[in-house]
Amino acid sequence: MELPRVLEQLWGIEGPARPGPKPTFQLSDIGAAAVELADAGGLAAVSMSKVAAALGFTTMSLYRYVDSKDDLYTVMLEYAFGDAPALPGDTWRERIVAWSEAFRDALRAHPWILQVPITDPPLSPRQLSWLEAGLLAFHDTPLGATEKLSAMLLLNVYVRGVFQMTVHQFTETPEESAAATQRYTDRLRLLATEDRFPAIAGGLRQPEDFDVDFDADGFADGLETVLDGIQARIDKKQR
Amino acid sequence: MELPRVLEQLWGIEGPARPGPKPTFQLSDIGAAAVELADAGGLAAVSMSKVAAALGFTTMSLYRYVDSKDDLYTVMLEYAFGDAPALPGDTWRERIVAWSEAFRDALRAHPWILQVPITDPPLSPRQLSWLEAGLLAFHDTPLGATEKLSAMLLLNVYVRGVFQMTVHQFTETPEESAAATQRYTDRLRLLATEDRFPAIAGGLRQPEDFDVDFDADGFADGLETVLDGIQARIDKKQR
DNA sequence: GCACACTGTGTGCGCCATACGCAGACCATA
DNA sequence: TATGGTCTGCGTATGGCGCACACAGTGTGC
């Protein structure tokens, strides 16, 4: 059972002492530098050479630490997410709400996370610890392991999906963001005419309805829908 | 109100007749060629030069038709999705199940869709027609326009999220896919030990439980959860 | 003390998106 | 029918990217 090098490093699995010079950096240095670049300029601002330059390194030296750009992404995600949050609350609903809000906050702090191409299922420590925390939140429900996992998948994609629609609020100035929303609504009004798309046009008719921007309330309301679905599954199980 | 050129073209908004040579291609030719490349080799196989070469064109000529790579993606999505599906059924649940399965089938046919970076909210004809079809499926519910939109967002991200987990089944051979699943389970077993991650480890203990691969049943079961949540919202509204 | 694995580096390859300028094709108008 | 202006398609070029590879120096375990 051999693990990719980046996973061994992230998990702190050390091989025996080796000859040769001591490494100058740690993965955490690289992760911090890359995250800083991404926070400032989006994921596109992260390249092997830019990260290396930020560390006072040459490009190729980075490959002594990560085997590929994908591995760099793995490291970045690991350091962008903090440790899994504590989930206080007496009911699974309270705990899961806390989990979802913590996840949303992590995305707010590092909006580029949504741009990281997803290749493999999660195996790094913090990714798993977030999953673990979520699964534990269901401990007093009758859900089976697969059902809990399925619920976590649903929560994960819900938070990501909603955040995707509001991400411009965190990457642009308020003026730009408002202008983008206005432009989108205008275009929608122009193209989604009453005869071709009555449902969309109908939604656009009420000024305050059809709010394409989800604010905090929109997040909470949609989350309630998801939680109600999970509740229904719990009820079925208990019946 | 000026529209990006690619949208004008996709919507068939023609300007006045213009001097100069007739264009050799149509956007549909470019879309078809790019989709073919992506179907065969994933989104990474799509580059401006490869698409141009597939059409017997030079690279730069493509820029006479699309202003940027992002626009090419827009065109690709437009031609990868067929027209919005007919949604038979007497209840909103039946219709929405049909919508979700049609969406999943579209992703199956073109798994690279998940790799397309999402920049702007949808404005192209077929994207809107899929949204319209979904909104119409709720016509006999008491949901408001924003609630319907929120429900469609939820369905959209659910289907995408579940498909993400099973996408390797459609991009790899069955042997590769099985090997990948086995490798992932092994690694998870190695790293998620009983003391650190009891919930994950507990799920791994039951052999058939914790099925990381969602098959057709997994898709339907999770969808039921989502629909139950929407149902709960409808019930609240009617009460 | 010594072999050798490992570190950081320089060079360079092939690919990418795309800016720019040019020659010729074609339509609207005179 | 002549002509002006504009659009098409193309060639060239630029700056960036990820990464392969060979090399020199370094420090550990034997």
C-alpha cells in the first residue's frame, strides 16, 4: 500500500532518516504562500513559478516538494480549511447548521476553492476531519453509514452550489457586484420573454421576487429545505 | 443593452446585412467539433488550435467566431445539452424526477461538462430552457418564484454533485474504475483509523455499507431526500 | 572517510491563449 | 457598373504555463 508522496507528507508519515541535505521548506510554507497568492488574485494567480518566486525559490525546486500542480492544489486545500469546527447543539439539526455555516465561512475566506478542479475523492487529513465532524453530528439519528454519507454529500454540494451564485460578492467590490446583478437581470429580461419562457419571465415580473442573489436568509432558507429532506428520511427510518 | 457577441449569435439575433466575405462556418460547426474533442479526451483536449485544426482552420480564424475560450465553452455547453426534455407526469415529483434524470443523462453523455469552469450565470437559450422546464414542473405548487428558483438550484447542484462521485464510471474502463474504488477504500481504511475518525472507520467496517459509489439506486434515494425537503416546504406553505 | 541518495538549480521543450497587421473578398451605394 | 469600406481568414509573434532532465553540491549512515 503505497501512498502518493503528498499524502504521506500531509499525514506526517515519515520514512527513515535519509542522507542528503535537509529540505529548506516544509509543505506548510508552500501551502501558505500559494493560499496567499490565491486569496489575492484567484486560483489563476497560482502557478508553480509564482509560488516558487514568493518563497525565494526557483520554479523547479518546488517539484522537490510536490509532484505536480494537482498536488499543490491538495496542499492548498489542506491549509485553506482550518481544522474541522466544533459542532455544539443538542440536536443534529443545530449541529449540521453549524457545520454548513462553517463550511460557507471557509469558502468566503477563500473563494478560489470553488475553482479547484476536483479530481480524486478526499483523503487529506482536514478534508476527512470535516467529513468526520459531519458524520458525527448524525450520531443520535437512526441513519446508516451510507445514509449519513449521502446526507453529507448533499450538504456539501448545497453549500458549494449556493456559494457559487454569491461568490462575486466576495471577489468584487460592492459596486461591481451590484452592476453585475443588474446587468444579468436586464439581460434575462431581454431574452426570457413572456411567450418563450413564461415561468422565468413571470418570476422577473415581481421586482423583489426571483432574487438571483442569495443573501444570508436565502442560504438559511434553502438549508432548511435540505434539512427537512434529511428529517423525512429519518422519520421513515423510525417508523 | 448590448449583448456579448456569442449570445447574440446563439439567440439568432442578426444585425443588418454587412459587406465583406460570407463566413465559412457557423457556431454550430464549432460547437460540434469542440464537443467531439471533449467527448473523446475530456475538456483538456479542447484548445483553440485543436478545434481549429479539426475544422481545417487556422487557430486565429476561430477568433472570428468566438471572442475567447470562455465563449467557446458557452457554445459547447449549448450544443452538448439537447433541448429541454418533455416532463410528463401528473405530479410535480414525477416531473422533477424526469428533469433530474434527463440532466444526469446529459452529464453521462458529456462528462466534461463538470470540468467547465462556471463564470457567469446562464443566459444561453438551452440553459434557460432547462431552467424554464424545471420551473414549469412546479406550476401546480404554491411555491413562489424565488422558491421555485431555489428548488431548481438545489436539484442542479444535487445532480452535479452525485454525478461527480460517479464520473469515473463513464470516463474509465470498468476495470480501471473498480481498481480506483478499491484503491480509495484501501487508503481510507489505512488513514481513517478507529481512534482518529471513528465515524468514517465505523462506516468502513460494514463491507457493503458506506458505498462510496452511487449507482442508480443511490441517485434515486438521494433525490428522494431532496424532493422530501421541497415537499416539506410546500406543506409549510399550504398550512 | 566514503559512497550515495537527496537537494536545489539551469536549460529547454511543447503547449497554450491571444494581440496585431495584412491581403483579399464581398456588399451597399453611387 | 464602379468603388469604398468593412469584414474574413491567415501568418507571425509574445508571454506564459507545466514539467522533463541533467548536473553540482550536501550531509547522513555505514
